[in-house]
Amino acid sequence: MPDRREVFESLYGAWRLAFLDQSGMKYFNLSFEGFWRSFFAAVLIAPAFAVLVAQKLAGRPGPLDLGWATLVQAFAYALSWAAFPLAAVALTPLLGLGRQYVALIVALNWASVLQVGAFLAAFLVELAAPRLLDGLMLLLVTGAILFYQWFVTRAALQSTGGVALMLVLVDLVLNTAINISADHLM
């Protein structure tokens, strides 16, 4: 588990990247230990994820087995944190970027805290004024999050925009498949 200083520095690095400042990368612990500790971001995000899942489940028609739904969503959450790192461990060497793998995963893990925070804020705004915005806020924030993820990927890999876009799309497809599968299991 990272100490408080590492968490704050990593989140500051993610914040700098949100302003398209590639120097944000220097705030991450890019060691092997830092790689594993970056998954602590999943713990930070878990409460917001639970709120978003609860909202999604509340809108489902028919009866719901809360125990089963919790188990399915917990498994999907864990799987979503593992899927892209596992795909990237195979893809980055194929792209000649294997040396940047740790930087990629560390940066994306810490950046996910900001991404989920932005999505949760947009969701709460939509909840407060649903007719006024009619989904526009969520659409705009989703686009901004995808752009941010692309920028973080590009900065971490020190690569081209096309390579970064391909990896963002891989992540998007994996997470979409996990979410659809979890929804079908409930």
C-alpha cells in the first residue's frame, strides 16, 4: 500500500496530465513496487463505483437478488482492473514499447481516480437537473475522459497518438465487454 505522500504525488501527477502537462509523469513512482501500489487507486475509487452501480441497479426493472448483484459487480470491478494491464503486457512489447509498460499502467491507474471523480460529478449534476441537460453532461464528460485517457497513454508510452488511440480503444472494448457481461449475469 502506498503511503500518503505517494498517493498525493501520484494524484498530483494525474492532475498535471489533466492539464495536458506531460511533466506530470515525473510525480509517479515508476518502480516495480510503484506499479503494484498504483492499484491502490482501485480502493480510492471503490466508493464512487458503488454509488454508480447502485444507481444503475436502482433503474433495473423487476426483482433483483442483491447478494448476487453485489458479487457479480465486485467480480466485474476486479476484472476491469486486471483486463487492460494483462492485455497491455502482451501488446506493449509487440508495439516496441515494452519498456514503458510500467509507466503506462501506473499513470492510467492514478488517472482513473480523476476520471471516476469527473464522471461521478457529471452524474450528480445530471441527477439534479435531468430535464435541463438530458444526458449532455454525461456525454461531454465521457468524451473528455476518453481524450484524457488518450493523452495519459501517449505521455506514458512516449508514443504516437495513433498507438495511444489503439490502446484506449482496447481498454474501452474490454471494459464494455466486462460491463455487458456483468449486466447479463444479473
